[in-house]
Amino acid sequence: MTTAPDRIRDIVLLLLEVEESDVTETSLFKDHGADSMRIIEIQAELEREFDIVIEKAEAAHLIHLRGAREVVARATAATTENAR
């Protein structure tokens, strides 16, 4: 079974078109060739995969893998909270 952090990593690797060994928790997506459109693609795929909405202010934190995991965690918590 794939965990959420693993799935987030897989999405990022796929969309950045890089190998796992090329990306660290804090290596910047832009250093791997990501422009603003690629970041939007990562955001959209994360939203689809986890059935969440990533607010514009949160999207600014999609700069590295750690940031992506934190953004997904906060958006998931917000979605769960709003469902109550």
C-alpha cells in the first residue's frame, strides 16, 4: 500500500521528470527545472489525488517536497474539518 507521503513524492517525481535520487526533502522544484506552470500541474495533481483544495496562499509553499507534504497535510485537515 502506498502511503500519502510516498504518493506525493511519486507525483512530484513524475511531473518534474526526475529520478528519486535527484530530489531531497528541501531541494527546490525550480532547481529541477520547474516553472510556474509545472508547479500548477503539481498542485492540480495533488488536489485530484487527495480530493482536496489547495488555497492560493498555500500553493506558495509548493517549492520543495517537504512543502508539498505540509501543504497536502494542511489541506487534508481543512477538508476534514469542513466536513464536520
